[in-house]
Amino acid sequence: MGLGVRAIQLGFSVQYFRFDELLTALKVDAHLRPERLKKRKYMSSALLLVDEMGYDPMTREEASLFFRLVSYRYGRGAMIITTNKSIRDWTELLAGDEVLATAILDRLLHRAHVLNIKGRSYRLRDLEDAFKT
């Protein structure tokens, strides 16, 4: 992700996780007290990049752990999340919990920039172009 590379060039600490990897880390650290949890790289970096969120719905436990992450990072560090889900689909993604989805989105969208990219996947487009030649 180009924004992550640029952030590193400017001297910011950056962590990249695929969403499934992040959930695994959150589950492993679920028992940690807040003072120990804040030392984890996904909590302490200036920018957290979360890629491929939304391919599988979360369980209630996973949604709660994600809320804990978003709540802690709110106002402390930037997040970039890539997803194929629109904002209106996040309740379904977050274990069907509308209250939890609203709380997470409230924190994520405050002072956020949302980029909605429509169109064919660049990966598929490149593959289609290769087959044409």
C-alpha cells in the first residue's frame, strides 16, 4: 500500500495486517490487561493498515475484539482499512450487531476520508489485458 510506504518514508511507524491475521493476533492477546495490550505493535504504531476486511462475517467475540482495537486506537493512531463492503453492510459483517457496528463506525468515520472505488479489479483487468495479447 502506497500510503504505508509514504508514511514510513516520513518517519512514522506502520504495521500491516491482513484482517484474518489481525483477528488471530487479537484472539491471542484477548486476555491481556490494557497496560500490556497497548505495547502490541497493532496498538502502538502510528498507522495500522488492515487489508481484506469483510470477506467473512465476524463472530460476536471477534467483533468485540475489533471494537476494543478501534476504541483504543481512536484518537491515538491512524487506521487504513480496505474492504469490499460498503458502510451500510458493516452490521452484517460485525456479527449482526447494529449497536456494535454503530459504535465502531462512529469512531472510524470521525475525521475519516472514505474512498469508494468502483469498477473492475485492477488484477482482473491486467489478466484480461494479458489474454487479449
